Amino acid sequence: MDERKSGVAPAQHAKTLARMKNDVFPWLGKRPISDIDAPEILAVQP
């Protein structure tokens, strides 16, 4: 998120970060990113 911050408008960054905090981070938990694969993410139903 920090790398992307300079390339987008502040409001867009804030919106994306809020979505990540509300939807993605709780789902990922404390798992290492290397333990998560594409099929697992694609199987998630909204």
C-alpha cells in the first residue's frame, strides 16, 4: 500500500486501504503471504 500511495489520489488510497482493512486483512489473518495461493483467493465468494 505504501508503494502505491504516491501514484494515486489521497482519497483513492484511503478508500482502498479501508477496504483492505475491512475485507482483506481479517480474512488473511497473520498468515504469511507465501502461504496464500491464487486458487484460494479466487474461490472466495463475495
